[in-house]
Amino acid sequence: MRLAALVSGGKDGAYAAHVARMAGHEIACAVTALPASAEDMLWHHPNARHAALHARAMGVPLVEFGPSGGAGLAGALREAAREHGVEGVVHGGLASAHQRDAFGAAASAAGLRAIAPLWGRGGVAYLREVIGAGFRFVVVSVSAGGLGPEWLGAEVTRERAEGIGRLAAEFGFEASFEGGEAETFVVSCPLYSRDVEIRRARASWDGYRGSLEIEDAALRARA
């Protein structure tokens, strides 16, 4: 099936597209939103403008819309169906019924099938799975107890994933970051023909939460 992949630069959307492709589907285009604020419940806010780099790394066209919302997404999916011949849409929802329902409704309105290959996964086991599949990603926002400014810009390695699991158990957040406890930015994965290089970034921290704004990024050939 030809699919549109919902991406925002983070690990879940990219990994869902990878899993769908491994199952035999074709990723024909990427769809992303430019959220109006960091409080958006469906899309990552930090660094969403860099999703174009991810689409280029995947070698597919990008359909953008914004600010986000159900109607906007449905329109973008109709454009994806019209311009790129997609029959369905794949998203990286893990456990959020709100996200699943919103994406499902937008897909239905566009006459497409919604696919959520990661549904039900989570915890440290999920982080291990993503890292084990060859994904490299860094933390670009934190908003949960136990996650301080030292995490901004840190790559989630196997060792750090175990540390996240310990912090999640101590402070009571979801280690997969499904609840928005943190957000990530993929720099390399099997979907990409080139890696994303973060050349310049600016961190901000208000004492409770923080973000890493990527000011300059580019694609680079793999060594």
C-alpha cells in the first residue's frame, strides 16, 4: 500500500514509517504540521520546521500545513492522496487515544486508511527496540520531573535509555515519552539515505522544563 507518513522530526513517526516499510508498504510522501504553540497535543513543536530535512533524507516529497488541527490534517491528506496517490497514512501513536482518534478521523475524511504499527508499545523496551533498529535520536525538549537541562541535545543511547527507565520509575513518567514528557529529533535511521547534522542549537531552561531550538541543520553523507 502507498502510504503518507505523519512525521514531525521525532522518533515515533519515523520509526512507524520504518516498521510499515519493513512490512511491505511504500512510503510515498511525508506529512507534517507547523504547530502554533508548544501546547499542541498532536504534533511536536520544537524544530518542526526541520521536518523538510527528514523528508529529503527519506527521498520523498513533503506536504506541510499549519497551524495544526483536524481539518488542516484532513486537507493535507487529501492533497497527499491527490498528488502522490497514497491509499493510507501511517502514524507513530503508541497509547494516546486522542491522537489515534484525531489521526483516524482525518484519514477517514480524506478517504484513507490509518495505520498505527506501534500501538501498544512503550517503556524502556520500546526505546531499546528503536535504538536496536538503527535509529539515532537526541532529546530536544523535557517537561517531566527527573529530566533536567542536561538532557537537552543528548543522544538516547542504549545506556541512556536504561537511565531514562530508572528515572521514569522514580518520577512516574512514561519512558517512551508518549505523554509529552520529552520530545526527540532523529539524526539517523534506516529510512534515511543521509544523516541530519545539527550544526547550531540554542537551549533554554525555565527551572521546570526546557527545549533545544535547532537553529541550523543540514544533511550530510554517511561515512
